[in-house]
Amino acid sequence: MLNLFLGYQALIHIIGSKKNFKTAIYYLMASVIMDGFDGTIARLTKTESNFGVQLDSLVDAITFGLVTSILAYQWGFQSGYPQFGKIISFVYLSAGLIRLARFNVFKEAQAFPANIFIGMPIPTASMAICSIVLVFNETHPQSPIGFILFSLCIILIALLMISNIKYKTIKKIVLKNSLKALFILASLIACLLIFPDITLPILTLTYTLSPFIFFLLSKKQKSLATASSEKTAEQPGSSKTGA
């Protein structure tokens, strides 16, 4: 419910008479933090329930889906191409709700491990759009190229949400390696509070690219392991030839 309240406050700053997009983004950032801890608190207090799961998805749909889509529309398309902006913003919103519905189905069926997300999580997608607004701030899209680039970014984020790309969750890492992980998590939250305009885009971009980074690292490790095994296999033959 605190997540919902923060999203509600963000919406007021987006559509109010005195628009303040940066304040709205700070509320959405706080919503992400609340969303990250509610499940952990429920597990620690042994109050997990299907009702909580459904309520969490509904709140995410409002805060990270509806409110964020309105942020994208108000910031990016109010100065030009508003009708086109309505379509692009709706594409993001619909992809977000499809992603949440699929997540609930997968979770109920236990189709994937608890530490894996299929598709970009909607809070990350929300922060990706917020990062674009933070980076460019007062520089709204003005030219046709600017509108096209912003639209392509939103479409890409929407496609990542409904894709089959696997993202890892940090919740299990925190529980598994409590001291180091909690220290890193606390440091990141501190950076978000002190330097939000810089930290949020960096963290969001890193997490967005994380599946591709892990893929390249695993591919490199496999090639090194293959080369090492081939080298080990060649050693007995070479020593035997030398004898």
C-alpha cells in the first residue's frame, strides 16, 4: 500500500497544475525500493499469501505501468505529436500488464526458479523510462528525430518486458550472502539517495544489459574451460612422444 501511495503521489506531480517530473521520479524510485522489500518482509514475518501476490501485481500495474506510461506521455509527447505519443505510451502500458500476468502464471505453475525473471521486470522498465527523463531533464524531445528516438526507446523497453530473456533477481543473492550483499545493497541505496540523477541511469542500464553481460562471460568461461581441457588432453600425448 505504501508502494501505491508513492505511485499516487508521483501521478499528482506528473499531471498536476505545477508539473514536477523529477519529484515524480523520486517517488517512483521510492516505490521500487518498497516493492523490493515487501516480499522479503512477508517471508520473514511468515505472512505470505495469494492475496498479497495479487495485490502486489495490481499495485505494480498502477505504479510502474499506468503512472510511468503517463510520465512518458507528459514528458515526451506533450510538446509535439500527442496522438502518436498516446499510442506509444499505451504500448508500454499493455506490455507491462502482459508481463505481470505472465509472471503470475509462471509463479503459480512454478515454471522457473524463484531467482529468475522471464523478461525485464516492470519496476526496471519504469526506472529505464525515468532514467531517460532524468538524463535529459528539461530537454524535451522537440525535433522529429527526438520523438522517434524516444519512441524507439519505449518500444524497446516494452519488448524487453515481454521477451524470453532471463533476468536474475538480487533477492536470493541478498539472502544467500547476507553480509556482503546487504553492504552492497545499502551502499547502492545510499548512492540513490545522495546522487539519484547519476546512480539511477547507471544501475538501470547495468541491470538491463546484465543478461547479455552474463551470456558473454559464460561463453568466455566455456571457451577457456574447453581450451584448458584440450591442453590437458594434449599433455600426456606430447610427453609420450618425447619419451
